[in-house]
Amino acid sequence: MAEPNPEELLPAALDAARHGDLDRARALATEGLGRASDPVPFHAFLGMLAARDGEPALAATHLRAAHVAKPADVTIACNLIAVLMQTGDDEAALAVASEALAQADPSLRVARYRGFLAQKLGDFDGAIAAYEHILRQAPDDFETWNNLGNARAGLGDHAGAVEGLRQAMRLDPEAAPVRLNLATALIALDRPDEAQALLEQALHDFPQDPRAAFELYVLHKRAERQEPALAALEAAGSRDPASADYQLKLGIEYGLARRTEGAERAYRRAISLDPGLTDAYLGLAVQYEHTNREGEFAPLAALARDSGADPGAVALIEALDLRRAGSFEPALARMADVPETIEPERAEHIRATLLDRLGRTNEAYAAYAAANHLLEASPTDPLARAAALRDKLDGEIALLTPEWRDGWRAVEPVDARFDQGRPDPVFLVGFPRSGTTLLDTILMGHRRAVVLEEQPPLNLVDDMIGGMAALPDLDATAIAAARDRYFVEVAKVAEVGPDQLLIDKSPLFLYRLPLIRRLFPRARIILAMRHPCDVVLSCFMSNFRLNSAMSNFLRLEDAAAFYDRAFTHWIRAAELFAPDSRTIVYERLIEDVGAEVRPLFDWLGLEWDESVLDHTSTARARGLITTASYSQVTEPIYKRAAGRWERYRAHLDVVLPVLRPWVEHFGYPSL
């Protein structure tokens, strides 16, 4: 049989392909490569077949040969661009989608590829030029307006981005991604109110889409609006209940809001959706640690191991279990299996606590310092915020003069009996790590005591009135409004019965005495006292959440400076206002709890009840413990922390000049 004419091979190959005989089609086209005078159509056809068969590398080889021969052929170029993108060679694809070919292509396909690829590769100028070329010929192409807006944003032209995205939204109001992109551009332009309104409208317009809700969550988080942020995240989670990532973030946010049951439920849900989601196991471990559910560590570690979670996370959870059991050497050995990528700050802090308990003082100090150094790198700039708070206290201390006090507007104090049955609260203050958590746990054991543990009411009132500088000008109406606001906020977090005593515990109300005196002139104040060196060292060694106050504890020098300012503030204010206060000394408390607290209960008007001394049972019943003492208050009262600073004296030398006057002032033995 005579061989077919070369010119007949391509039609025959096309016919075979149409009838599904791809092997014959490929064989005919391959034969055509060797026999036809023009191999380009055969390369193009073979490239198409290879791409269809899932062989993009082979397809690229044929299509590149065809493109080299006919660089102006748009169809060949577009097919080559597509397979190069499929192989991940975006730079080569962009080279094929040249500016010259894009300009010459009336179909605009090459320009669309060029814009997309340039934007993906970070060449925003090239992407913008391609998109603008398209829009000159197709001005109503909403997708290109959207892409143009995003490319302008990538270049930092957020005003131009808003212009392009608004045009895209005008052309297609039903395109949800355009609204999200526009909201992002508005945020970048520092127009968060417009962004919020846009996202809230998108929530309404696209009730099944979780993305607007999530972006609203991010917006509120940036503005530190915790409650609306959580509400938006809950909306995102309800719209996409299969998202393990949303459930993980809900676990984190519920934890921040102290909603332990919600946090545990979200973490468990995340694990059920993605059993290998390591961070969910770690989040659960943190919840169990803060709620003293140490019995949950071993089952959680087993579940994580069986589910394929990161072995380093399993090791960390097992180390927590061993530490709670007092097996410090095995716990430290287990921590050796935790890589730096797993909870680096928390892991370093756990190592430090284990080294401390093992008496390896210098190693422990180095580990605490390393953990704090990691925290210093937070994008929230904790060291700057700490310094700003110290500067603020300096300004307030300067105000604390008899002349300032005597300039207060005279007002009649509210009669507690007629203040809607709301007598002035008791405030429990003292520098952090002075035994306030142990003391508030003992007080919680009394049926008539309601203890707020570091809750926001007083701070919210301080913000409401404008801070300490505003106190002199408050009139009776403003004071009554501030008191009302305080009790409204208290009611959100605790129920106080008519025969119960409200005790508002927050250590750093230590420098809120002028505010307390102005709003609650009959308030009694419990001052928790502990050796200044032990306090400052313990703060340095604690793993606090880094608000502006706690950020002072990342460095010993800052901790000592903060201690000095806080107590200078307290002493100056106490000299001016002579508060009705009682001091509880930590060292005496741990020696004889009953002897130290029984007079306190008499002073508070709380009948004595021996059961209050069982503070470990009270601690286990209280649920979430939000302070750095969460791991200690369920233990029997111990004395190991008293005088611990002596072991670390060499490391404390740098701050002893600051602390020595306070040691002597409070009657401790001279250093």
C-alpha cells in the first residue's frame, strides 16, 4: 500500500482524534513531523494531544517548537502559555505573553494572560499596563477592573485600587470577591469605617458566603474590638462549618474571651474536621492547663499521636503532663523533642520552669531570658508600649500633690445605703506575683464574697471619664454616671446578691487609687505585699499576655522600673487620700494562712468559716484561672518561692539599686 501524501496526514490525524482513536491520531501526526514540509501544524496538534492526556511537559516541547516557528500565532502562543503555567514555569509563560504580542492580539487573550502572570510574579507595573490595554478596548470588563484594582494595591496605589474596584463593583454588584478586595483597599487607605460598612452590607447581601464575615473579624481585631470580632468570626464559622481553620481561630478567640467551654468545643470541632491540625491540640492543652484539668493531658497526647499531629506537639503535651506530676527530669527530657517551630515562646518558658524546679539556676535564667526575648519581637512592639506606660505613670505621679488634690470639685459622697443597694466594692491590689491569686482564691471560698478576677469594669470607667487628669473636674452627676457604668459592667461578668460583698481584684489597680477614691470614697483596699526582689523576679519569670503593663516584665530593668513607678504612685496617692486599707504579707500568709487572713475577714465583715482555708478545692471549682498563677493555686500552699530571689541574686544585681529602697521601706531585711 502506498504511503499517504504528507498533506493528508494532518486531516487524517484530526479525523482519528474526532473519532476517539488518539493513538492513531498521535502516530499520524508524529509521522507528519518527519515528512511534511511544514512541521508547525503537527507540533501544535501533538502539543494539544499531550496537554489533553495530562503530559504538560511534552505538550510544552511541541508547542514551543511551533511558537518559535510562528511567534505571531496567538492560538499557539496561548496554548503554550497555558501548559507552561501548568508546569509551574510562570516566568517562561510571561515571556511568551510578551507585551508586543499582547498589543497585537485583537482577542485580548494574550493581554489577559500577561496581566495575570505579571501580577502573580510581582511585576505590578507590567500587570497594570496589560489591564489598562484591555480596558481601552473593553471598558465594561468588570473582571479586569477588579484585577487592575488589586494590581494597583500591590504597587501601593491604594487610591487607584479603590477607583478600579469601585468601577468593578458598579459593573457587577453581585461579585462578592470585588467587595472584599475593595474593603481591603479602603483599610489600606485608613478608611476603616467605609470598609466596615461595605463588609456589613456584604454580610447581608451574601448570606451564605463566609468571607465577608471573616474579613470583618480581621478588621475588628485590628481595632482591638474583641466582642464584635468574635461575633463576626462566629458568623464565618456558621456559614462554613466545615472549615477547620475557622474553628481553630474560634478556639483561640473564645480562649481570649475566657469562654472555656466554647474554646474547647471549637478546638474539638477543628480536630474532628482535620485530625492532623496540630495547633488545635496545642490550644486544647493551653485550655486544660489554665483550668487545672491536668488529667486531660495524657488522653490528649494519645489522641494527637494517633491522629498524626506533629510529634513535637505531642512531646510538648506529654511534658506538661510530666511537669504537673512532678517528674521534672523526664519532662525536661521530653522537651528536647519539641522543635523550635512548635510554640517557641511557650516551649522555652516550659523549659525554664523545669530548670528552675531542678535547681539549675543559671540555665533557668538563660531560658527565661530567651523566652522573653522571643516575645520582644512581637509586631505589637511590647517594649515601646511598656515604656509608654511608664511615661504615663511619671506624668500621673507628677500630678499627685496636695495642690492637685485640693483643687478637686467638692461633691457630696453618694450614700451607699441609697445607691440602689450597691455599697462601694472592696479592691484587692498589689504588684503582680504578690500572692493576689492565692488571696482571692481564699476569699472566693466564702459564700458571701464575689470576687472579680482582673475584669474590665474599672478600666472601662477610667476610659469613660478621660483618665486621672479628669478627676478634679468631675461633678456629682458625672460621678454617679461613672458609678452606674461600673456596676453595669460588673453585672455583665458576675452576679452580686444583696447580702454579698463585691471584691474587685486586679493587682495593678495599685495605681488607680485616685480613681477609686473619687468614685468610691468608702471603698476598702486590700494591699498584697511580697518581697520586692521576689516579685520582680517572679514577674520576669512569668508567661503573661503582653498588654502594656505585662510588657514591662520582658526585661528585668523594665520590671524594676515599673515596680518603682507603681509603688511611688501608690505611696503618693495613699499619703494624699489616706485609704481604708489592710496589708496582707505573702511571707506571713504562707507561714500561717489562718492567722493572716482571719483578721482580714473580720475587717471585711465576713463571718469566719474554716472552709475558706481549703483553697485548693476552691481553686479547682473556679474553672478558668486567668493569672500567671494558674498552675500553682491548686497546689497545697508551698514556701519554695519565698526568698527564691537569693538563688538568682547574681542576675538581679543590675536592678538591686532600684529595689533596695523599697525593700527597706516595706521592712524587709536590708540587701
